Amino acid sequence: MKRILQVYIIILLAFTGGCGMNSEQGNGRENQESLPETRAFKDEFTREFIKSTKEPEEGYYTFESKTKGYTMLFPENGKISIGDYEQIDTDYEALSFAEKIDQENVTYFITINYQEAPHAKNTSMFTKQLSAATGYSGEYTPYKLDDKTIHYGEYADSESGLYFYNAYIVSNKSDKGIRFVFSGRCIDKPKSCQPSPSVIKDRIKRVTESIKF
């Protein structure tokens, strides 16, 4: 777990800093004042992935991969790291984003690796890769939805105040899969940390279950 803690702290520090402002992507140049006052739209790079200023659910926009291989809900105050982004044609995409929720005293970081390949349905291989990358030693629980199956494992470290959630999300209808890693913690540990792990998990499920391949 020491490895996970070190990686999490380094990544979280990398996300501190300002956010850029530019014109909205889409139908020409729009007045910046017309854009929502959210971190996702204030950050120029993050805004490239957001389909519309409309919120399909309160507090979320629709994210569209540059590979055109998947969409998902994206938190209105999330920011995608331009330095961590990688894309290979329409077959592979890696990205990471963070969000700080001051009113809930919680900050979290998410990494996503998407690929389309014949071996994408090899869930055993990809869950092992997730475990090796994060230091997770537990089991993965699968649950099937109409269009995808989610294999997840979770771990809470009460001493550090960290909560981890690994998932491999595989399409039931195509050769597409996503490795998903969530790391969350209290911003100010002495304060009461809200939401509770069950509420955090509900937040994660909202994003993972919204993924459409």
C-alpha cells in the first residue's frame, strides 16, 4: 500500500495550478462569458472532450473520447491532465482527471485506459494488470449490465484516509474495454470526511455505469 500512497500523492500534487480559458469547441467562437463557470469548461484541454454545456445529470457533462470509442458522464469540476493524455488512432486512449469537492472535504483522482482489441475480453489478464499497477491484492466482483460487465475491487485504508476502487469494464457487444482506477481521500483529515465510502462508491458507479461503448 505504500506504493499506492506515494503514487497518489505525486499525482494529486501535479493537478494543483490554474485553469485556462478559451472559446468553446463546436459551432464557432462563442463569448467566454456564455460558458458555464465550472472547472471542466474553464480548462481549455478538458473542454475539448465535453460535447455540450447541457448537463444530462446535475453536476455532470457528457464526455466523448477522442477515439470516438466511448462516452461517459464527466464531473463539472473535473480537470483532465494534458500531460498524462495519450491516444493511438481509434484503438487506445489513456487519460487521468481529478476533482476536489470542498463542501464534502473530499478530493479524488481517476485514471482511464481504453482500448479496442480482440483480447479486450480477457478480463483475467486486465484485472491482473490493474492489481500489479496499483498494489491491490483482493478479488474482483463482476456484475453485468445490458451493454457491459464491470469487474471491480475496492480497498479502504482507515489510517491514511484513502479509498481505492479498481474496475475493468468490458463491452458485452464489442472488443472494447476500459481499465478504471479511482483514488480518493479527505482534503483535511482532522475534519469529518464526507461523503461516506458508500456515497463515494455511488459517485463512482454513476460514472462507470454511464460508460457507453
